[in-house]
Amino acid sequence: MKLSSAALSVVCLSLAACTLHHHPVSEPYAPGLGEIMAQTAARHAKLWFAGQAGNWPLAEYELDELREGFEDAGKFHPTHKHIATPLPKLVAGNMDAPLDALEKSVKGQDKTAFIQAYDSLTHACNACHQMTEFGFNRVIRPTLNPFANQEFFPANGRKSD
């Protein structure tokens, strides 16, 4: 039996209608705070390696991604478990100044200032973890590059000072 294109269209639309009827649309996906923080940890490490390699465009990109991640943490999780202070306020109070200092060092391509600002950011991460009773999660400068599939040196292949 051969169906005409019109008949085939009716069958397809009927099947689609049945599918919609039996499978209601679910809530939009929202990443968990742990997922956001895991990505934040990766961005933190990538920022370090980019700065050490003098790849300032990559450092600027990773810094922007860190800011977006912190915004997402507050957007998707304005409150979390037993933490009394709303996350957006907590993040702003701890992260804004170190992130601003990092931005200045990256734009100025100042490696000495970058290292100081990076360490300040790392300290701020740990202070925030302590304030929220997540102090068991201690952040440090990365010592090994877990991103074997990414080149951190600038596109010209030379490390800048």
C-alpha cells in the first residue's frame, strides 16, 4: 500500500500530536551549583595557565567566563542549602574586587600584577567557602595542567613576559 504525500502528512501530524499529548514539556534545564562551581574551577585553572603563558586574549576570555559563571550561580541559585547570605550578594562581596584587579592586570599584560590578582582571587574563593561552611573545598594555584588538549601559549607560539 502506497500512501499519498497528503496521507503521509496526516499520519505524521497525528503521531506528533500523540507524542505531545503523552510527553509534557518539562521545566527548562538549570545547572546545579556543583556543576557551575566545577566549571568555575576549570576556568580558574585555565586563567592561570593563560596568564603564565602570556596569552592575554585567552586570559581575558577565561576571566569573562568566570564572571559569567558567578552570575549563573546567583541567577540559578540565589539561595543554597544553609547559606544565610544570598549568593549574588556573597559573590559580589568576595569576587568583584579580585576580578576587577585581574581584569586590569590582563588588559595591561602585567604578569606581576596578574599573579598578585590571581592569588587574591584564589584567597577570595577560599574565604567564600569558609563563610558558607564549604571550607573543605580549598582552591589553590594549579600545579599540573589537566588540559592536555589545549595550547596556552599565544597563537604566535612564543611565551610573552
